[in-house]
Amino acid sequence: MSVNVSFINMKGGVGKTSLAMQTAIYAAWSGKRVLAVDLDPQSNLSQALLGPERYVKVLNAGKSTVVQLLEDYQPAGIGTGGPQPVTIHDVIIKGVWASSRHLHLLPCRLELSRVLRNPAGKERKLAKALAKVASDYDLVIIDCAPTESVLTDIAYFASRWILVPVKPEFLAAIGLPLLARSLEHSTKENDDHHIEMAGIVFNHGDYQPGPEAKASVGEVRKLAKDEGWSIFEHEVPHSKAIPKSAREASAIAHTSYARSGIKNAITGFSSELFQKIGV
């Protein structure tokens, strides 16, 4: 059965999507069956894994996305007699990465933002859909929007674990108290669903951090200690190869001119995560 983990931070710009992408690719390269779920209206994970041109083709072809999965139907289009039912099998895109058949994608599009205007009854729909394919995957990685909304609740219900990427910079800890309150509220309100904090990973930091970065790391470590959250030993530094890998739709290991330091960082973090969550 799959192990589901959400990559989430209430602060944007922390490299959450790029880390989710690289972790998913590394897991698939390691032979694990992986489903990447894009739960952010910006759809950056979908674009990064498919590549911009293929992503546009998917949209132009009228392919169902997580939007239709949450709405339970595909709107009527040219050549259809009316709205059509949608299942998770209709939405999943297989073979999103040429080097491995083990990586699949549940894509997203901007219209997911409409869910925020009509959230009633959608909180558990992704969880129910993922339950139907749980035996098909070893790992499900959910890339979340950096806001507190019904999308957060949807991610919580669909997850067993929460991972928090944090960029060591000014205001690094600003989203963590909000996340702590959000998790606490969800746990109290939904005692039938057990969710755990996998921990905080420092992401997109400098190889040689300055005084401000060190101060920010200290603030995050203090807050993590107060909340009882662990911090990953492996950190993932900033690298020009990360956005390049998204543009090339490739793993860091196969990205042109990527240095061994960033490759080893992704490998070390991913292995630590898999061990912690039992994949």
C-alpha cells in the first residue's frame, strides 16, 4: 500500500515544488512506484514533470485534472453529449519521465482556484480517490499550495505524513506557527485520521551561509524544538541545476552540468525521508 506525504509550507518561495519533483524522480529511479500529485493552482509540478510544451498539449486536449476529480465530473465539450463522470484512472498521466515508467502524475491547472470559492464537501475527495489506487504505488507525493485553505484540508486527509521544506533566510519561520496551528486544529477536529510530521528540511540554502541565514536557521530550530518536530540531517543547497532540471524535465543526476554536491544532497535527503516514513 502507498505511503502518502504532503510537501507543505504556509510560506511560498521555499523550493517546495522543485524538492517534490526531485524526490519523486529519485524514488522512481530507485524502482519505487510513485504518484506525484499537484495540488497547487499554479501547477508548477505538472509543468516541471511534463515540460511546458507537453503540459500545454495536455490542457489543449481537454485532459481531466485534479480539478475535475474534485468536482466529480468532466464538463461537456465538443463531441460529447454532456458532462462525463471522472475517476482517478481518467486523470493519472503515466510515463511522465522518460527514464522510468514508475513515475505517474495527477496533474493540475489554474482552475483549481475555483475550489476555494466552492469548497463544501471536497475535503476528503482526493483521499477517497487515492485509496482506490493505493495498491498501485509505493509512494504518493503531494505538492501543496502555500496557503491555509480547503486545499490544505484536502492534503491533510490524503496524507499520512507532512514534510516541511524551509529556506534559511529572513522570515524563514513565518509560516511555521500557522502550520502548527493548522495541524493541531485538523487533528482535534478529525480524530479518525492520523497524520504525522516527518520533519523540516532546510532547502535552497547557501553552501556557505552568512549571519542572516544562520540566525534564521536558529529561529527555525527553536520553533521545531518547541513543537516537537524533527529536522532532517541532510540539507538541500541552492543550485542553478534545480531550475534547469525542471526546464529539461530531468532528474538532477541527468541535468547538464549539475555538480556532484547537489546530486548527493538530493540522494541523501530522499533516502533519509524514505527511511523515516517507511517507504
